[in-house]
Amino acid sequence: MPCLEIKLDDIPLEIPVRLKHDGAAIVVIQTRNGVSAFHDRCPHAQWPVSDGEIVDGILVCPGHGWQFNMNTGQCLNSPTYQLKPLSVVVYNDSIHIEWE
Amino acid sequence: MRVTYFGQACTLIEVAGKKILTDPWLTEGAYFSTWFHTHLIAEAGVTPETFPKDIDYLFLSHEHQDHVDPATLRHFSPQIPVLICKFVTAKFRRHVEGLGFHNIREIPTGQRVELGNEVAVTILSSAEYTNDAALLVEGDGCRLLNETDCKLSYPDLERLGQQDIDIGFYMFSGANWYPMMYDYPDEVKRALVSRRRRSLLRSLVQRVKVTNPRVVVPAAGPCTILDPDRLWLNSEDRGIFIDPEEAVAALKAAQVPVEPLYMAATDAWDSRSGLERWAPAAFRMPRQDYIHAASERMAAQIRLRRAAEPPAGSDLPQRLMAYFNTLVAAQTPLVRRRIHAKLALVVTGRQGGSWTVDFTSTGPEYIYEGLVSDWTYRIEVEDKLLYPFLTGQMHFFEDLLLSLRIRLARRPDEYNEALYHFLYDPDPERLHNWYAMP
């Protein structure tokens, strides 16, 4: 199972960060509630959500403005859409991310 | 290469001796006399009757009336080669065939097709359920992209970005009924409009950044609503139909390294000499001033057209129940579960009444008279506008929503995409395959 370890300090608060590892594109977001990571692909038209912005605590896709909960990846416009979440463990000052 | 713009997504592309005309909509008052061009096209001297017919190819992107206009297309030879995208179903091809054309070339998305004289076209289909297509034209050492209304996938846009596009026509304005026709309190509606307009302009900037053309023309809108009772739909704080000048300003503000170009209908661009302004001076006056003056000129005609709309037949209730019951019953349980709506239909007028289309029913009846208290989506519409869809005279139910002569509500306030897809194209196999995808 591919995995990735990064420093917590490398992920600024509420700014989506794009990482590429093992051919996978990942977006990592740190909020006041913790750290979440998703495949960096909007389920609507495959835009990289890491190019989006966070407005009022909501991740907004740059392509067509679809909105996502930063913690769960759930789409707020249409409940059928969701960013694909990755397993995230934070310990000390590190973030460990795993995906299939 | 030379391209002349005729409003919306209509471009006449002249390249290496070939003429390709895209999405010709040269009349006014699409969708039950609601949609007019950004500027009245006849006032630039353009009519279906007088428009030059020496066209080598027509490209038709999708079925919307401002892209495929029967009243315009009947003036073209039925022999003319018509380029369309090979969509998942044959519905669009059949629609074009139904207009009399019999030289239709369905091109699979992404396939580059040579037209002779070293001119080639590539059609790219939408990333969405809806049928739509964009066109890339290559020739004379130039590349032109016409997005039409098509929402391309990011990978397709990235590939376009590697092709050194010289000029691109990009959609930037809203073109549907959300949020204006919903029953939100006014302040909520204004906030949603503001958010939607920001999102549309941001999307334009992002798509331009990814596709990286040399010249960008805001296109495929905005439509203009000239019905004197609905002029509010054109306003900046209550409507989503954005002024092209705003799109140009957004591109400049984002400092995207492109040349944003405002082209009004009949303006032309030549790859050697650049922009040629041919549009009447009135097309460059402040947009709201233009709209109010145009509305005054068109008000009498709109009234006449509305008065000539045929009434609904007295069999509307029976037809409505049969129409929806048949369509819902034909869906697979998976699709009905995904839609999971109770659609309230409130039909006004002499043949009016209330019905609930219940996708949660176990069948065999999926529609009943009256409204249930827990409806989830509500459409209120005049009987005479609904009736042509029930008789099969009109085939695209979305046209009714695009008429903006409806009132809508939803509970909870969230987008039910599956319901929208059902209303857009209820083909059971297509819907099932879409929702059965992992």
C-alpha cells in the first residue's frame, strides 16, 4: 500500500497542498480540527482541487465551483459526490498518509 | 484563419478555403420567447434568410435551442455535412436527422478528422451526463477552440493546453435557472447569485490558464431576457447572465498572459491582422442601457408571441400521469433509489392541477394527484408550456426549465443531480449505466 510521510509544519493552515507520490496526486489540508487528505481529483470533471481555494471553511473546486467539506470530502452541492479520502495519522510533528 | 462571431456559440470559421459554421442561432426568443441574443442579431443585419449559405460544414454541439435552432437551420441545405459528437445515445443524432439533415458525421470524442486542405477538426465531449461538445479547428498554421457550453474534463483541457491554441471562445456566463427561479428569500438569492457569478468567472480564468490560448473571447452568452416583466433577470445582483466586459476584466485582473478580446456579433478576427470591429455601435453601449432599450423595441413582439401560444389540451391530466408513470416505471430500482425524490408538479391554468411524481414508490403507480406534504422538489409551470412535452411535440424537458417561466423549490436545499439527469434525458439504460459506474 503506497504511503507518504510529511512534516506537519509543511502544511499551512487552510491552504490546500498538492503532493505527488508514486504516480498519485494527493491534496492535504490542515484545519483547526486536524489534517485530511484526498485524491486530488474533483469527482465532477477531474479538476485538481488543490488549485481551489478555501472560502468560509469550505474547499471550492477551481473548475466549476463545486464545494467540499474539508474534513470529510463530502460535496456540499450534491450528496452523491465525495472526494476520495485517504488514511491520515498525525503523530508528534509528522503526518502519515496511506492509500490504496 | 478568419473567424466571424455571431453571438452565443455561433462562429463562422474560414480556414484554407473551408468554411465551418458552428451552432447557428440567428433568430430571437428561444425557450418560449425568453432568450434573446446578447444583442439583437437582426440589428447587425444578420437573419437566417440573408445569412450566406455557402458553408462547407456545420458543427452542432448540443440540442439547446440557442445552439440548434430549427428556424435557422431550415434555411441550410439538408445535404450539408453536419459534424456532431458521437454521444452515448443516438438522441441528439436523431434530433438533427429530424431537422432534415442526412449527411451527419458522428465523430468520437478526441478523434482528429481531416477535412482536406490540411484542415482538421477534433470534437471533445462534455465530462458531464449532459450531451455537449467543444470544437478544435486546425488549419493555416492556426488553432481555434470553441468551447460552446461544454464542460470539458480537466485532462482534456490539459491536452488542449499543449496545442498552442491561437484563439479560444469560452463560456463564462451562467445559462440556467439557478438560483433565480427558486423560492429563496431575496437576500439569500442575492448572495447565491453573487457566489455563482464569482464561481463562473473564476472557472473561466482557470480554464484559460489550463488551455493557454493566445487570444480569449468570452462567448456562448450571456443570453438577454427582454420580457418587460422579467428584466430583473439581467441585473448584476439578481441574475447570472454576466456582461462580457466583466469576463475581460476578470482575465485582466487575474493577470493571465493572454489577450482578452470582447467580440460583439459580426465582429471578426483574422490571424494575420487581428480584430475587425463590424458590430453596430449600439452593441458597445452599457449593457443595462442596451437591454432596457431593446426590451422596449421587442415588448410588442413578445406579447404577440405569448398570445399566440396554443392552449393546453383538456387531456393534460391523463397525459401527464401517463408520461411520468411510464418514464419512472422504466427506470431500474438503482436509478429510482438514486433519484429518491418526490417531485411536486403544480400546473397553473385552465387545465391545471397538482400531482406528485414519487420515485420512492414501489410501483406500479409512481404518480398520483395532489401534493404530498413531504415533497422534495417542486416545479410550478403554466399548463400550456408543459403540454407540448406531454404530447411529444417537444422532446427536451430541460427546455421548460430554461424558459425561466417556472417557479422552483427544493427541500432539503441541495442539488439532486440524479433528478436533474432524469429530467434531462430519462433514457433508462443511459441513466442506469451512469449510476452503476463505480
